[in-house]
Amino acid sequence: MDSDTKVFCPCFEPRESRHRTTQEPPTTMLEPPTTLTDPNCSFNTKDVYFCTNCQSIKCNRCSEPEIESKYCPSCMSIARAGCNSCPRNCFTCPLCRTNLTVTPGGPRSYTFQCEGCEYSYVQKTESERLTVPLLRVVKASTLLNNASYTRFTELCNQLEREGLEGTDALSAVSQTGQKLLNRLPPDLQLKSLSVAETKQADASPVLFDEEADLSVAVQFEGIKNQITPTSQIHLPGMVPISTRLRTKKSILCKLCRKIIIKPDKEPTIIKFLKSSYFHDIFPTIKVALPANTHSQTTNFSMNDALSEETQNCTFLISFINNCKLLTDVTISTNQKHVFQIKSPPEMLFMEATIPVPHFKLGAKPEKLNKPELIVKTIPTHYLTKNTKLARVEAINRVGSKHDEGTEKGINWVSLNLKVKISSIIEEADSQLKATVVESLKGIRLPIFVTVVNDRCDFGCWCLINVGKLIEEGSHA
Amino acid sequence: MTYIETSSGNRISREAVITGSDRILISGHTTVHPYAYLHGQVTLHDSLHPEDAQDLVPTISIGKYCYVDHHASLTPPAYPSEKHLHGTLKIGNYVVLGEYCAVEAASLGNRILVGARARLSNMCVVYDCCVIEPDTVVPPKCVVPPFSLVSGAGPTFKVKDLNGCYKEIIELEARELNVLG
């Protein structure tokens, strides 16, 4: 499901240059957006939306979700608006996040058993019949069994008790501090604070009292034993976690506040009351190396990245219409794309030539219920020889290619995209070559695609992953 | 590799290992590749069939436009209390099962992509429009809600939200795979 092509959203673009990215580009020379190469601004076409009112692409930053309903992913029941976790007895394992099976373990206990790991937990209740939901019982015992929470309570109580006894506690604290100071080596004692020095003369010397220390230690040990939880699991946070709710969300355009996506509220129903996904409007762009001509067509070699001045690559680019409307497509690219690598900068240039910049994509068939029709919607390059139907279709299409390798189907068009890569470096050492080769693997060629049909009229920048193909071609 | 092609458009490989073929129901336009393992010869739990009608209830039912890849294994789920008794395995339409994946789930909805080497453990339920990534282990009795992207195994097991356009994408993928083989 990985996509070869990413689409650029101009929402991070500075205001003055934003208009250029959403409207039709000038015919003379394209100026790419400043954030075009930013990976945070390019998205998979399946993850973005399209606002028909604004006629523009909407990514997760320029769209706003609105919760329609909340439901438990375990029992699939709709929860109230204020809830964050399932109000029923749905729990997840704190170790592996798998659903827990809750069974009555005895007259006054419930056993939580994880199906994915060895985790189990026993929850004891006060009465045989539960008067409150199990979720509340578990939450209450979480607080009681939480060691840090109980220890904090115990310390608060102790301080309160000592406070009632008068100033004995404070004097004990000052004595302990003095004892620690006396334990310091003589040279460090001299460097102690001046305030301490002034008080030292008045204070009487306190000797190390081992018995007092031991009594304090015994006292703390006693508190520690008192706060040990009685349940099987002693670590805090190991109690069952109530299942977190999932949401069904509507998507709104941040600019015009119109609803882009509106799902049905029922958790198990996958119907949409309104949907405008970018993938449904924009054609799918697939890029591949031409069949049977891997090494001949792609002259570029990754190992000899800088050995020749200019190297040529040819790719097969296919546009498949996902919309049930006849669509006009125009492709344009900037004359010379400067490809920046880390050091030295701006030493590689990429120049793309598109033989047919304007074409019409046929509408996607209304119903793809017959295999004979499905096979016609697949570009020739992707037809296999595994089925009779695919083989027959491939034979029927022999000789259907037009000039310059262009081929057209019922809802698709395939073109040959020629790319020239040149460098300004004459001599390169092996280390530099390695840097260039590594950088070439991630290059994406930007093209501007304009789509016009009865439903939309817009253009956007697409980034084609040619680096991956160059690598494939050089290995072939 | 030879395939048996039925009148309803099913393509079943001769090398596929199928037990209890009379208790496996395939709707149509489904491809079963070589070495796929369909274990239909199991004893159903008494509650799932009327008396003396054990053989009439299908143990595995597969919907339209499904695609079972090489070495994929389909076994009806076993009852936790009585391991020799099984429930029925229901697979919806447009379900693609990748290579070496193992399915012991109770039910799979419509439009599901299961990646290679993924494992759907005993009694788990996967709702519509889900993508199970390769090498994922879905734990037993797990419920995967609609529009979920599932990945990882054990402590790394994760369920994320999937965009609604995957409904059409998965359907088209399943249709194309059946045409291309």
C-alpha cells in the first residue's frame, strides 16, 4: 500500500507565495514553493482531504476534526459524551494492551485474565453482588493499592502527629543535620557556609548516635510494611486499565468551516453521509521503470554517480482516474530542479521532460462488477501473465502505444517521463561519491498537476519518488 | 501451476491443501493460491448446528472477491474450554490474505487487507475496512473496530485510525488481484 507519489499541502507556505501553489502556474517558468522539499508538508494522497468549497487540498493541519460519537472498541457500544473509558466491564492489559477476560473467581472476587500474555489480576469486592460498576471498584482499589499514594498519606499522617507533639520533631531534624555535618572531613567542614560557622561556636558538639539512627530505620521499616498492598501485583500501575474509547469524527475545513467528511454515528456502520477525499478526486499516479528495458533505458548508474556529465533516465508514469467524471489533466514542471545535498550544496540538477503535458482521462466505470471491465482499468505495464483474462488483455493491447510511448485506456494514461541528471562537480573523491549516491536514493521529482472536471478545478504539486526507481534501475 | 476454475469465477489451485471441502463455502470470484491451507474438517460446537446436521453447516465461509495467497492458513476458531470443538470462520467480501498468514479468527468483515506473515489468533474479530500490516500478531479474542490500521506483536501491538477512503482502495485492490492472479 506504499505510494510512489506524495502530494504537497501549501498550508505552511508564507502568505505572499501561497497563491502560486494553489492556482494555475505561470506558463513561462515555474517557481516551486519554498516548503516543497519539507517532508512535513508532503502527504500520502490517501491521508488528505479535498474541500470542494475552497477547491484546495486539506491536510490534518488545515482541517479540523469534530467528534460525532464515542464508542468502545472492545464491546462496540456507544458511550456518553463525557466518558473517556468504557463504562462497561471492558479492560485492557497494562502490559500488552490486549483485552482482558473478566470472570467471577469466587463469591467475592473477580479474575482478570489477559489472552495475550501471562498477566492476571484478582479484584476483591465487599459484597457478593456488585452495586457499583466494576470499573469504579477497580479505580478505588487502584488508589488504595498504589504504594506511592499510600506512602504519601502515611507521611502526611506522621507529620501531623509529630506536629501535635510540639517542637520535638523540629529539634530532631536539626540534630540529624548537625550529625551529618560532623561526619564531613575536616577540610570540607572549614568550607561550610559562614552562617553555619557563626552558629558553630554556640552549638554543643553532638556525637554520632547509632542507636537513634537504628530506631529511626526500624520506624521507617514498620511504615513500609504497613503500606504493602495485599493484592497479587505490587507495582503501581499494574492494575487493569479500562478500555479507552474511540471516536467517529467529522472533518471540517478550517478556512470555510464546511463539512468535508461526515460519517454515520453507529460504530459498526462504515457508511459516510458526506465524503470528499482527495484520493477520490485526484488521479492515482504510479511510476515504474519501463518493462524489459531496465538497464537499457535507465542509463544512470548509482555507482558512477558523477562519472558522466549528464545522465538520462526514463520512467513510465501512469495516471489512473478515480473519479466517475471525464477529467482534463495538465502536467508541468520547472525547467531545472536543483537537488540539494548536504555538502557541497547545489551540485546536482534534475531536468524533466514530459512528452504530452495535456491529456484527458476517461471516467471510471460506474460499476466494476465484471472481471472483463476491471482488467480494462489496469495500465498495460501492471498486467501480469498469471490469469487468462490478463494475458488476453495484454495481447489485445499490443500496438496500442502512440508516439513517444504514450498509451491510453478507458480511465488511464501512461507516459514516458525523461529525466536528465547533471552535476557541476568535475572531480569527486570516493567519499563524495558515496554521499551523492546515498542522497540520490531519496530524491523526489516535483511536478505540478492541474485537474479540471465538473466537480473540481485545481492544481497541486506532487513529488514523485524517482530515487527509489533509480536505485532499482542501477541494480538491474 | 494449474487452477480449477468454477462457474462462479472461483480459481482454486490444485496444490492448495483443502480438508473438508464439502463444508467450505466460497461465494465467487475468489482465488486460492498453491499451498494455501483451508482446514474445513473440524468438529463444530453443539450450539452451532441442529442435531444430526453437523455436516450441513459450513465451517469456513468466504465471500466474493477474496484472495488467499501462497501458504496462507485458514482454521476455524477453537473453543477455549474444549479445544477439539470449533466455531465457524466467516470471511466477508474483498478480503486479501497475504503469504504465510494464519487466520484462526471468528470473523473477518468486508474489505480487509491482511499482510504477509500476519497472525489473527483464536476467536478474534476484525470488522470492516481494516489493514493488518505484515508480521502483525492480533491477540486472541481481540476486537478490531472498523477503519483500523493494526501493527506490531505483543507489547508493540498497536491499533491506529485509518482514513475512510481505504474503503474504495481495498475493494479495488481485491478486485484487481483477482483479475491479475
